[in-house]
Amino acid sequence: MIEAAALRPPGRALDLACGAGRNARYLAERGWKVTGVDFSIAAFPAVLADLERDAIPFRDESFDLVCIINFLHRPLFADARRVLRGGGLIAVKVKTIGSYSLRPDELRGYFSGRPLLVDRDGELIALK
Ligand SMILES: C[S@@+](CC[C@H](N)C(=O)[O-])C[C@H]1O[C@@H](n2cnc3c(N)ncnc32)[C@H](O)[C@@H]1O
């Protein structure tokens, strides 16, 4: 997410399954206008939504950066692309081993034709 955010001037960011908001706060401190979404009442001010049941509650092409960090619900990748503006970025971090993990080639499939970053631990960071 840090690498993705550094690639664009601050704009509108969406942090899906934001939790306590560590990622959202990082972005907000750097000038991004951040919206968090989570299904629990998180410490970070969040729009409440069940991301495993409902579509992302925002219009098409309304964010410059979408973050999905340590949360896995496969249908969310396509919906994240829907809410992304042209030229925007999606930062995804998902484990590649253990529970709630994706195979590396599986994540590539959701972002086919797009460059991917892989972090030092072999976990995946996807860029649209
Ligand atoms: C492992 S935490 C990651 C939090 C944050 N992204 C981070 O990196 O610190 C997973 C988050 O997903 C949220 N979550 C789990 N299931 C969800 C659902 N169905 N809809 C929305 N949020 C969900 C949890 O409330 C929790 O905040």
C-alpha cells in the first residue's frame, strides 16, 4: 500500500475491511481523503457494510486508490475494480500460505494484464 500510494498524488482512497484504520490513517496523514469500510464498528471512522454479502456501497469510478489489506473475499476484487477511477490503483495484500490465502497465480488472474508487485515476504501486492 505504501508503494502504491507513493505512485500517485493524493486523491480519494478507499480502505476495504479497514479494521482499526492503521492503513487509512497512514494515507490520511499523507493527504489522501480516505473512506474506510468494515462490518464492525472499527476504531477508524468507517462506513458499515458486510463486504461478503453486499456490493461496495459506492458508485463506479469514484476512487483513485482502493486498498484490500489482510482481508480475503474473492468477489471483492472485481467490485474493487468497478469503483476505481481510470488510472487508479488497487493495493492488495493477501497471504499466499495458510488459511485465508490465495495462490500467487490466482491473484494474478484477477488482475490479468496488469503489473503486480510482490513484497519481500512473498506476499502479493497487486496494482491495477
Ligand atoms: C485482519 S483484519 C485487517 C484490518 C486492516 N485491513 C489491516 O490491515 O489492519 C480484517 C478486517 O476485516 C473485517 N471484516 C471481516 N469480515 C468482514 C465482512 N464480511 N465485511 C466487512 N468487513 C469484514 C474485520 O472486522 C477486520 O477489521
